[in-house]
Amino acid sequence: MNQLQRRKQQGFSLIELIIVITIMGLLVSLVAPEMMGKVNTTQKKAAAAQLEMFSTALDTYRLDIGSYPDNLEELRSSDKSRWDGPYLPKSVPLDPWDNPYSYKKPGEDGNPYYLASLGADGKPGGEDDNADIVYSF
């Protein structure tokens, strides 16, 4: 067997593996923060879209019943007369951070209701990922 044939049978050397792993680590460290930022942005957009869906369902409920529901579950089932639901296709989902949406009737500042996702921490207020996403009229 000549030197070239023996080299092909040995596989990668330790230094070659270390170089490849180092390059992969550098790529991950450059790409991962950008991708994590996209995930956070996507979660905020998903929460805003769900809040818009709830708002439409709430308005339809009000048109049928004459008032807004006491809680979001009434969009799925209610014993009130003139109820023509369900107003949501599925049960009320959790927000993208697996927290329940916040709904209060009446809302603040003369609004008929308050509808929000409390962000990643599930608590009122906060900044960045923990910031509330409030449906605005």
C-alpha cells in the first residue's frame, strides 16, 4: 500500500476535526443571536395577530348579545339568549409564551375592554420580551 492509500483509510486527523468544530462554533455564535431575535419578533407578531382575532370575535359577540362577554371562554360557549357562537374556531389559546391572555371588562380610559398578552414573564409591565402587548382600539 502506498502512502496515499493509507491516508485515505485513516480518516480525519484530530487537528482537522478541531478546525471543523471551531468553524462550526464560530458560525453558530454568529447566526444564533440573529435567529433568536427572529423567534422573539415572531412571538410578538403571533400574539398581536391573536389579539386581533379575539377583538373580532369580541365585536361579533357584542353585536349578537348586546354587550361584551365577562370572560374569553364565553366566545366558545354561553347560555345567554341570542348567542350565535362559537365565535372562536377552537378553545381560547395561550399566548406564544404559554401564558393566558389578559381580558378585563370594562377596560381603562373608557374602552369597553382590556385585552393583552403579558409577555414572556406573564406579569404586567416589563421591557423587551417581557413587555405587554396590548390590543389598542
